[in-house]
Amino acid sequence: MLQQVMPEQIPSYWEAIKKVIETALPKIAGESNNKANNILERLLEGVFTCWVSYGIKDGEKKANGVGLTRIISDEITETKSLLIYCMATIEGGDPDFKEYQEGILALRKYARSKGCSRITSYTDIEYLVDMARNLGGGTIYSFIAFPV
């Protein structure tokens, strides 16, 4: 089950959220030391949306993952996409396929409600690429980066 964390709830959970998402963020040469504070600011402004994934463990509902999304607008094509900015499991390791599937279905519903035409993401984790393909996602573009 995927649950949205509202902007006014973020301060109560920020330290736990920050700990998980810091493991998922790629290292970029020259990146800001204020990365976590920048994310917090965007969450409080409602620019980013925080999601917590829950599963049942030992008969109890337990948080097992955190993700951040953002709606991206393309002014030329006049389309919107829901970008999965990052996601990570709380205890590390690969996400469960069924829970990943439930999360993608929930994000599709959310994206549709916001007028988005697709969900986008980028990763270098082949397991996530395979899971996305199994759920109808495609790797139709390659991410290219040139160091400067």
C-alpha cells in the first residue's frame, strides 16, 4: 500500500524520510551540500510529493519504502509527467515485486488525477528496470550525461 505524506506532516517524519532518501540519491559531481534541505523545502512547498510504502509483516502494517515524486511540465508539447525522483527501501535491498506493482498502480492513479500522460524515472539498477518492464514500462530513451 502506498500512502501520500502531506506537506504539513513532513516535519514530523523528516529525519526518517531523509535517512532513507539519502541512500537513493545519486552522487553528482559538484552537487550542493544543501541537497537534503533543498528537498525538504520542495516537500514543504508541495513541489515534491513524499510517498511511504507499507506492507504487512508479522501481521502488522509496517513502512518499508519511501519515494519522492514531482510533476514535470513540458511547455513545448504541453504535456505533464510524474517523475519518480527517487525511491528506496527502508531496510535496504530490493523491493518486493507485488508491493512495487501496487505502488506503480497507485502512482498511475495519482498521475492521471493530476493530468499527467506518463510516469517517468531513471535508474542504473537493472532489477528496477526489469520490474518496470514487467509492469508495462519501457526504456524508450537513454539518459546521457557529459561531465563539464
